[in-house]
Amino acid sequence: MFPAEAIVYRPNVAAILQRANGDIFVAERLNIANAWQFPQGGVDEGEDAETALFRELEEEIGIKRALLQVTQRRDGYRYAFAKGRLKYGIYGGQEQAYFLCLFLGEDADFNLAATHQEFARFRWIKPSEFQMDWVPKFKRAVYRQVMMDFFGIEFE
């Protein structure tokens, strides 16, 4: 029996925006009703993770760097894509750096159609209000670990 080929993980960043009151930002996928998530995106060649984070946030939700303060960073979260899918023909999953960012702006600062719209709407929730069934099954282990690492919340 031959060993399974190793998965090549694409470098990726994800952001948890948090208000001073502790609420966190979640956005609903444009074409998938009730699929809520944190903004995320790939690290382009030549970028470091923090540069990618600020670029992705501006592209996906229209938020500029000046409205954010990074308060925590944790690396090494990994997931494989469902059903052996490959992204760009080589990546079988993503390895993520998660950033917790204090959001210093107002709701009016968001522009979900800033570059290429991925989200239909957004809302602010308490971390404990997050629901794992919002997330595709292949990402749930990462979301469970992230919620434990950043907020001490354990989800089933």
C-alpha cells in the first residue's frame, strides 16, 4: 500500500474583529444562507501574514488598517478542503494565522462590496452566541479551537 500524498496547505489569514464591548464580527456568505464566518484570505507571494490580513480586510469588508489594532495572533490552524478538492490545482487545505483585532470604527465604515463581494451582511455577536452549524464541517475543528484559544469557549 502506498502512503497518501501529503497535503499542501495554502498560507491563509483570518480576522476576528472585536468591539470594545467584547462583541465579535461575523459575516454571512453571499451565496450560502446562514453560513456565517470570520473574514479570511490567502497570503500572496512576497507578503507576510500581517500585510495579507490588512489587504484581505480592505478587499472583503472595506476596513482600513487605521481602524484596527491587533491584540493577539495565533498560528498553525489547519484544515483540509472537503472531498479532496484542490485550490489553484495544488493546495488541499489551508494553514491559518488568526488575528484578534480591536475594531476602532463604526458600522458605517464597512463596505461589503469593496472589491469582490463575498458577504451578504454582517452582525455583531457575543463569542458565546457563535454557532458551529454556520461553518462547513471541514472547518469546524479549526473554529472550535479558535473559540477555545481566544475566548475560552468550548463548543460541542
